Amino acid sequence: MRINSARKYALSFFKRQWTLDDYPIDLWRQWPGYQADESAPVVFVARIAGWQALVGSGTTEQEAISDLRRQFEDYRRMAERLPRPGTFVAQETASDLTRTNPKHDDHLISGVTDLDKRE
């Protein structure tokens, strides 16, 4: 997978706007019998190689990649800029997000705690 990450990294210098297709994707199948919960068995998992936080899942490879794509687009809307394809991205905590970008604070307060935004 390192070769794919290095290739995607090198190609990223020829573009200014990156999409999920520009990033190396890790895709794997969970071990037999694994279930996230009784109602939703997770079979396939997709993640951008080198990223810890964005993970897509589904019962097929396509569903896992679609779920990852949805999460990537949500991240793109909230992030000031995207990390370069092929690079390692450390996992951010909620306090890291609010410290670096106050617009995340309202999202966390209203989305996670069901409280209204601060005025």
C-alpha cells in the first residue's frame, strides 16, 4: 500500500482540488461472523490510507466506499483545507477542532449534545 500512497502523493502536485478518488483507499472485509450490532452487520470497511478518523462501512465494497465518500464530503465542507493525498493525518479530538476552528464548536454543541448554538 505504501507504493500506492507514494503514487497518489506525487500525482497530487498536479491538481489543486482533490476528490476522494485522489486518495489511496484501504478496503477490507471484517472477519466472518463479526457484527457491529444485531441489526446491522458490517462486512466491508473502507478508509483513506493514513487517515485515522474517516471510516466507511457497508455490506458490500461499493456501500463502504459510498459511506466513506459521504463522510469525506462532510469533512471537506468543514475543513479549511484538505490534507495532501498520500500523507498521514493524525486523529483530531473535539477539543482540537474547537481550538483551531470555532465554527466546529457550534456543530459539536448542537449536533452532539442536542443543545442550541451559542449566541
